[in-house]
Amino acid sequence: MTAMLRRPLLAAACLCVSAIVQGAGDQRPAGPPRMDFTPLAPGTYRLQAIQPVADATLLDERGRPVKLSALVHGKITLLTFFYTYCVDPLGCPFAHVTLVNLRDRILEDRNLAPKVRFVNISLDPTNDTPEVLARYATDFVGGSSFEWRFLTAQAVPRLLPVLDDFGQDVSIETDEQGRPARTLHHMLKVFLIDPRGMVREIYTLAFIQPEVMLNDIRTLYLESNTRAQR
Amino acid sequence: MHRSSLFAVILGSLYGCLGLGPSAIADETCNSPYMSNLIKGQEDFIHVWTLGVEGLGDGSDKLVTIDVNPKSKGYGKVVNSLSVGGRGEAHHMGFTDDRKYLWAGGLDDSKIYVFDVGSNPAQPKLVRTIADLPAKTKYVGPHTFYALPGRMLIGNLSNTVDMGGVTGMALYNNKGTLITKYDMPTTAVGGVKGDGYGYDIAINPAKNVILTSSFAGHQNYMRELGDLIKDAEAMKHFGSTMVVWNLKSMQPTQVLSVPGAPLEIRWSLAPGENWAITAAALTSKLWLVKQGEGGKWVAKEVGTIGDPAKIPLPVDISISADGKGLWVNTFMDGTTHYFDLTDPEHPKETYQKHTGSQVNMISQSWDGKRVYITSSLLAHWDKKGADNEQFLRAFNWDGHELTPAFEVDFAKEKLGRPHHMKFTAKAGKARTLASIAGE
């Protein structure tokens, strides 16, 4: 069975419903973001220095230990948490569509492309093993020179400090006996990190506006160039 | 097929099969649009940020939690009271973006308390106290707590220099570290001079716009109301502007003239709408802020609340989820008003009810069927003697009549003066990743 066929089967058994944790009656995810304005031009505004990224050791697609610090420094990084079988239309799939489109836009700029990377960290180390991630990653990075990394953790306890540092909430649906089911609830967040490892913007669903995100990336690129010239 | 196109098709089909179209990105009608976990059904608890009263109970400011689910055995009862160990003029609160934590401020001591309401909403825990706001920003009186992703934007009322109304907004990350500050404009922006005053914050992400309003400084809000209104000079020191900000750059783009202390701001949550509404406390007027031709924002007086000559003092407002109705509480005459906002340019009052000797905050459920009212405005502005009722009153609303559901007497229960309310819901069957990892 190919990876492309395997995923829909998993998806059929599992449903991620982001943005819904507390279960009071009719809670519906918000719709995709509206954008009724012209975004500011890159470099005409300054992004806030929200928080530094704490270091951690994770596993890459080949099962090798990697320092997170190495993947949030030296380039402009877009980092998000996901899991491979999430099918919430306004969760991971929406983020991936946005990131794929952004990658294609970034690749159109030969100067910018080598300065940007994407990092996806799995919320489910138990199921999203390095082997699973390696297959999953081919859908996104295959044939592209763009740096797009997929990480997992050796076990959930190794992941928890990372989630805590980023303020990424995750909970798991349980069955009648209180046992974990395969439904993860998480708030979709995409973190924009500058080459010095500082989070400069966080995009939740209402903020995922590709034109704005691209301009933010270009703003950090211009900022880096200015700093380098000093 | 190009990968992007493939995913677009998958996404499109999922929208179709799940029936999810664009909808209002908002919370129970007044919270930050960046907040998750909307409660569109029955709320389980109301948390009430309560001012301590000397000689009443422990005298401390406290977070009071009330069970408000009619199916619960504890319905209408106080299930938890968490004192913070001091009296600092408890006032407003706001959830973090993930709704796990509730930030609450003191207008007098400028302390900010962070409560964990996500782990067990029936028993909130105080997890952090932030006391560096005045020292690091020179702002006083943290009022509005407005969630941004990973951050909390705080609208303040005053300053450390003269304790007057010139102030600004402070931005903290969710770990409680100050990121930066933004002074309210005191010069002309867009042709109107700013007064530098602050109060509420409301964001429209689709427009990339923040609106702020303006009230008064510590000198005024901590003074006895009876003395204050006799002091003509002091009465000049109330806000008379609103400010339009570019959300991305956090720069003011327009100052709007809105006399009479415009307070709470509510954006219409209906998809595609481009207006917000506010009430000016001193003039008892409703003001509409709407985007006009060329993208410029215009503030327009659109209605009167009660008889302005009697100074009814409109305080809190609550907009319905469809943007077609507005509750307004007037403090002095203890009246709750309902306005039909079908035409926001011409609000029509269709209902009013005397709900207490003094009424201040008003919150409605997302479906509009339940309305909650508290009594206290400010420690020094509340009425005296028998009129100093202190309560939370819950009502059911059928579109025609407010029917009492239950009441908690905050004086009898020795709790204090109830002010701001926030809803939470039980976690259902979901468990945290950490709890499962520990097994």
C-alpha cells in the first residue's frame, strides 16, 4: 500500500477537530480567514519579538537526533505542529495547503528561497515515527531544493517541554473507559521565527493570510540584510 | 496534478462534506476573535472577578466561580472562591488565545493575576502574578485583556506620572514577559487630535484594524462619584476619542472624535459586516464606527440610551452573535435595555426592564438565550445604603421578556462587589497529552 493510500484509511478512523476542546454543545470551528485589506509592504513595519525558542532534542525523518535550536537559527523559519492523519479541514490540512502555496511563492525568489525553511513537528510521536514521517515528507519536499523538515520525538515526555515552550495546547479524546482515542484536539498555530531563534509572529486561524505571511517573511529577510550590512 | 492544486481539491471537498462555510470568527459575542474553544452551547461556569470589601468576608479581591448549568446539582450556586490576598480594585478579565488561562487586572494596584481555568474550570488556580506593569511601562490601571496569538494586549487607563488619563497599551507574551508598549496618540492623526486616553480594545482581523476607546485616569475612577461630579475641572478629564490602529504595524491611523467617554466596543460578528458600536457613558449615546469610502473609518452618533438629561450612565453592552441586537445596562437607573440593530444606523429600543438598584456588566450566551448581569461599577462609584445591592442575576431571554433564572447575593455570601464575568465549559472526554503520558 502506498503512503498516499494509507493516509485516507487512517483518516477515516481518526478525526482532528482543532479549536474545540471544551465540549459544551454546538461548538463549530471558525471558517477560513477573511482578508479585506491590502497588506503593508515588506519592511514598512516591525514584527514584535515575542519569545525565544527553547532548545530540545527531537528526531528527524531518518531517526537521527537533532537539536531544535539548529533548525530555528540561521534561516527564517515557519514552524508548525501537526500529525499525519489529521483531516480537520481547518487544521493541519489547511496549514499544509497554505505552506505549500507559500513555498511555491518563496521558490520564485532565488535570493529569498535559500534563507527560509519550514519545520513541522508531530504531535503524535507514538504513531508518527520517523519512518511514517519520511513517507509523509515526500509529498511536500520531493523534488524541491527547499528546506522543509519533519520532526518527531522519541516519546511524548520528550515532546511536552517543546509544546509548553511554544504554548501549543493539545488534548486527546477518550472513550467511555477513559482510554485515549485517536482524536487530537489542538489549536492551529504557525510560528514565524527569525534567524536568531526569536518568535516574531504567530498565525492562528484568523491570521493565516498568505499575502501577509509572505510579507512578514520578506520583512524579516530585509531586516536580516540590514543587520548583516552593519 | 500540481501538489497545491491537489490539496486545494481535497480541502474543497472536505468543506463540502462537512458543510463548513465561512462563518463569523468570534467568541461569545465579546471576546477576542483569536481565541479558541468557542462555547456555542450551554456554558457550565461563570467566573466573576469580584472587588473585595473591607469587613465583608476576607475583604480580598477574588475570582468567584458559579455553576450555571441548569442540569447540574449545583446550579446557581457558588462552587469556588479564590482570593488573591489583597484589594486592588478588581475589574476586567480576558482569556488567553487557548482559553486555558484567565488574566485579571486591578485598576488601583495595577497587578495582573493569571488564573488556570483550563485544568479544572470548577476550581481555578492562581498560577502567576504580574506586578511590573507600572515600572516597565509607566501605565496604571490594566483594564482590557485582549488575546492575540501567544500574547495578551492590555488596554490601560492611567499613568504613573500624574495618574491622569493619558496612557497606552502593553503587550505581554503568554509567559508573562513584557514585549513592548504602545502609547495612545496625543497628537493629530488623520486630522483629529488624540487625547491619549484609553479603555477598551476590539480587533477586526479581516480588516487588520484595532479600535480603542477612552475613559478616565486613576484620579477620577478612584474618587468618590458624588465628589467627582461636583468638580467641574475633574469632569473635563474624560476621554472623547476613539483610535483606529493598523493591527500589523500597531500604529494609529485615525483618531475619531467621540465625546462623552466611549467605553465598550463591539464589532458586528456577522460575516462581511464592517462596523462596530459603542456607548458613550456621559452623554448616553450610541455611536457607530463604520468604514466609509476610500477605506476611512467614520464615527457617527446613531441613538440615545434612556434620557441623557438624567445621566443614566450606560456602562456595559453586549452584542448578539448575528449583530442584530444589543443589550445595554444603564447603571444609575438600574435598567437593562435591548436595541434592535437590524439597521445599525438607526438602533431602536424594543425592550427595557428594571433589573436592580444598580446594574453594570451584562453578558449573553452565544445563542442569546441566557443573559447575566452584575451590579458593581467601581468601589467608589457604587451607590450607598440600601441601593448598594451586590448580585449576579441570571435571566432567560425568549426574545420578548427577561425571566429570572437564579441570583447570587454577593453581600449575603460575603464575597464583595461582582464585576466582570467570563464563561467556561467542562472539558468533556478530552484529556491533556501530559496526563496520558504520565500513565
